[in-house]
Amino acid sequence: MSAAPLLVELLVEELPARALLPISTRFADELLRDLAQDGFCAPDATVIPYATPRRLAVRIEGVLARAPDREVIVKGPSVKSGLAADGTPAGALAGFAKKRGVPVEALERMSDGKQEIFIHRDVATGGELRTSLDLKVGAALEKAAANFKVQRWGDGDAAFVRPVRGLVMLHGTEVIEGEVLGRSAGRTTVGHRFLSRGTISLAHADEYETRLEREGRVVARFARRLATIRERIADLAGGATIAADDALFEEVTGLVELPAVYEGTFARAFLEVPQECLMLTMKQNQKYFPLLDGQGTLQNRFLLVSNMDVAEPAQIVHGNERVLRARLSDAKFFYDQDRRRRLDSLVPELASVVFHNKLGSQLARVERIEALAGAIAPLVGADQSLARRAARLAKADLLTGMVGEFPELQGVMGQYYARHDGEDERVAAALEAHYRPRYAGDALPGDRVGDAVALADKLDTLVGIWGIGLGPTGDKDPFALRRAALGVLRILVEHALPLDLAELLRLARAGHGATPLADDAPEALFGFMLDRLRGYLRERGYAADEIDAVLAQSPRRIDLVVPRVEAVRAFRAMPEAAALAAANKRTQNILRKSEPATGAVAVTLLAEAEERALHAAIGELRASADARIAASDYTGALRLLARIRPQVDMFFEKVLVNAEDPALRSNRLLLLGELEHVLNGVADIARLAA
């Protein structure tokens, strides 16, 4: 049972660049898990995944040719059913022993956590790698491709993300025979499509990476190619900012086997086009890396990653520059053509663009957003006429050539075209800002005009789409309502806008007029958005019970939620907090289980000194606490509660709330109602009770 490294390689047609890393990672994980589960290697064995556009491979250290035998426990009948009243074996036990091929005396007893049962300890013979590896590789590949489209090729039934061209399964020096996806295993692999010296016959699994790089001119490890690309791009950038995210770096890594980075340039005249357009076409269409100067302005040079590491790359660079020139010429054409018409002249044509067949056209949507933004603007201190104007123009750029070519630029191009048309700068800025935040961590609109239009846009979508029954289900959210809801919440919280969320939803519903929407859409959306707020607050580091204490009261002023949660956090650090939270919880339980009492507390019925003391303390506390709450001093209001703890403790220790006298009982319930009101003025502190 000697151990040796195991190499498995699948040669394929070019895999999708974005799929390469996740498929490779899962393939390696699944194969290791399966081998470890059957005892061929340790669960923490060293595993090295390899991934290039034309191969998926993995090397696992310390794999056994034959798994060790292992003990297995076969469960039988319970002792109760297996033994007769006199203690002799019953039919069930005798049958189990016969099935296992052992006498009853060879069976043991053990507890399964519920009852005592009979068991048979047996030994399972370890499997052999040569008889099962192809099955394990096939199963791991099937799981790795589970989230991607697969295809069939030739006359066989094999299906994978791309057609398979070769298979290596090498255990040390020995080829493990087998067939996976229609290909028989061997020891021969191939290198770079153009630079390799030829096919490579592997004598040992350990040779794979070294020989593939030396003779095949292929850097097999994805991580190594990615690190090389990052390093060389940083060197060539020469201090310029690289306008690219991790996704672009990973995508180009998935496109090459031998990475080389070269610098190209383009005519400065193209810089007249908005740099967002130029960068998008460079990154999205060509997978190039734009460079920005210290002021964030696009330079007329770019970096490209090639699969050809050659001494004289001039031809490669010139070819890429020529392709980019054509792309940038298209962008300049669209930009020049679009500016021949004013944005406002495009608005009527939105009537022919369907937003949703149950919610009307984009023009109808624009008119709703315009009205809603106009209603919100004065509430947030924005110029109403500017907010309405921005909302009127917000979707006009959807009809421009540039946005038709690059939908990601909607809003961005509207901003540029509005400036060209001479619109107020706040209107132009709002055309881009009303889409914010587009994703987690994105910036919010920069002023109140942008806030008003952004809120109107998102609220109209939320109410309309939810109202026609297309709200999120499970992990499906085709209309991005979760993102829209979080956008509304972030604007309200982070810009501290004094708006009533329930009223905003009602206004948005009213804007849809006679459109048949679900009657409870605003109410259901309110609850949905509070759930989103819960997640948002957790990400900001607040504890679940601190959040629950505030959201349990269904707050409509979202801008006041964070200050209240902060106050709850400060309150719980006080020595009196735990006792008051427990008392509040006890109060709520008593009130919930009792017949509701109405009216005011009758002082004449306060028979016990402790209830009179509590009533007086509540009276003294209420005015001070209410004043602090009105001044948004929530921490101060909660700190005042410490004053009432002695009276609360004595009341519950000395006073029987459920007195036999109905009048006394009702009066004490009314007193507890007043106590609950005071304790819950800022938040439901009972949620802090253990």
C-alpha cells in the first residue's frame, strides 16, 4: 500500500475564461474529498490544482494504490425486539445474525442515542485505485460543471463544458487505466498551441509542472499566471493607476497559458469621447487594462495580456492597436451622432419602449418617477423643479446609440448629453446618480436632487414589480428588488433623510393609479425592506438582539434607526440593563396573557406602597424621557431608565399583579402598560433579555 503522487489531467477545447477558476477549484476539491472518503489519502493531503484554457488538472500527494481495510459497524435490531421475554434470541435477532454470517454470540450491544441495539463489527476490504479512479474523476468533473452549460460532441453520450481531447491519469510512474468522458487514460500531454516543442510523455506524476513549463511553454498553475500578470502590469504601468478590478485580472488569466504583457497606444483624439466609454470598450470587448494619471484622467496608452511571450512583440502590439482603433472609432461615432439630438426630444419616444407589459411603457414610468420625485424633493430640501426635470430626462439615454451598444453606460451618458444640452449641472449629475447605489459599497447620489430622483426610481420599481407578483423568491430576483430596496435604505440612513418609509411606499403606489397591483403591496414591501435593513445593520457590526430591539417596533423613520440601535448598544453596557430587560419581558408576557385593561391608572386603587412608588417613578421619568426622545437623544433617554430599576424590582417582588379583586388586577395591568410604554420609548429592550 505504498503512497505516490496522483496526477489527473483533462485536455479540452478552450474553456470559458470566467468559468475556468471555479471549475478547476471544485474539480480538485471534489476529487480529493472522494479519495479521502474511501481511504486512499488523508482529507488534508496536499492538493495542487492546475488550470489553463485547454486543461484541467490536479496533483494530490500521498495517494495509496490500495485503500486500507477498515472496520464497519452494521446495525441490527434493538435489544428489546431482538430478545424474547426469557432472554433468548428472537426471530429478528437470529435473522440478522444469519444475514451477517455469524453466530448470535458474535454480536455486540451499543446505544444509538435512542435505545440499545445489536451490532456486528465487520471489516470492509479496502478498494483499489485502478478499479475506481475513472469513476471518481468522472463524478468530480460532473459536479465541477454543475453550474455551467454542457455540450455533447461526436457520436458519444459524453457531455462537458467543452469537448474533451485527452486524459492523463498517472499514479507515480504507473498509468491508471480507465475512461472518462470518452477518452482513455494515458501519460501523454500537450503544451502551448504554438510554442511547445511537441507532445510530452510523462514518466512520473511529479514531472508534470516542470516539463510542461520547460518543454511545453505552459504555466499550468492559475495562481502563478495571475501573480505574473499582476506584477508585469504594475511594472509597465509606471506609477499610473490601473483601471481594472479582480474580475478582469482573473478573466485574462483564464485566456492565456504563457502570459506576456505589452504596452499599446491610441490616438489622443479619441480622448474627446467620455473616458467611461473608452474604458468600457477596452475592458469589456478587448480585455485591455486602461491607465489613468494622478488626476484620474484616462491616458492614451493601455496594457494588454498576450498568450505569446516573444522577444519582438511589435506585430502583436500593432495588431491589437488596430483592433482597438476600430472599437474606439465606433464609440466616437455613437457619441457624435447622439449629440445631434437633445435628450428631451427623445423622451416622447419612450412611449414605444415597454417597461413591463403590466406596468406600461418607459414613458409612463418616467411620468410616475417625475411626479414622485417632485413630491419627495421638498421633503429633503431639494429644488422641486430640478428634481422633476432630472426625472423627466432620467431614461432618455436608453434611446441613444452609445447606451444601445453599452447598456452599462445608462445614466453616465445621460449626464454627458445633458451637459452638452446646457441643462443645469444638478440635473445632469442626477441622471447618473439616480442609478446609485448600483452594487454593495457603491457611492450614493451626491446631492438632494439626486437623492429625490434615485428614491423615486427605486420605489416605483419596487412597488410596481412587487405589486404584479414578481417579488424575489429564494435566490431568484430577476428585477433586482433586493438591490433596489437596499439602495433606498442606504440613502435614507446614510444621508439621514427625515422621510416616512411607509408613506413613501404609499405615494409610489398612488402613482400607479388604476394599475391592478396587489392590495397589500406597500405593507408587504415595508416588511420586506425591514428584513433587508436587518441584514444591512448586521454588516455594519450591530448584534442581532440590538437590531431586533429597534426593528421590533416597525420604525417608519429609517434615518432614526441607527441612532436608536447605537443607544441600545450603549444601554446594554449599563449594570441595570439586564434586570430592566428581564422586567420588560416579564411585563410583556403578563400583558399578553391577560385580558386587556382600558382607561387610566386609578391612584386610589394603588393599595401597596411598592405600586405607588412605581407609579410615581413612571410619572417622573416619562416627561424627561419623552423630551430626550423628541430631541433625538436616544442614548440619554435609555440611560434615564436606570433610575426606575429599584421601583421595578420591588414591585415584582412585593406586588401580586393577578389579584383576586378584579378592580385591583385591572389597575395593576394598566400600571404595567404604563411601565412598558416608558421602557419601550426608544426600543423594545425586552429583546435584550437572555
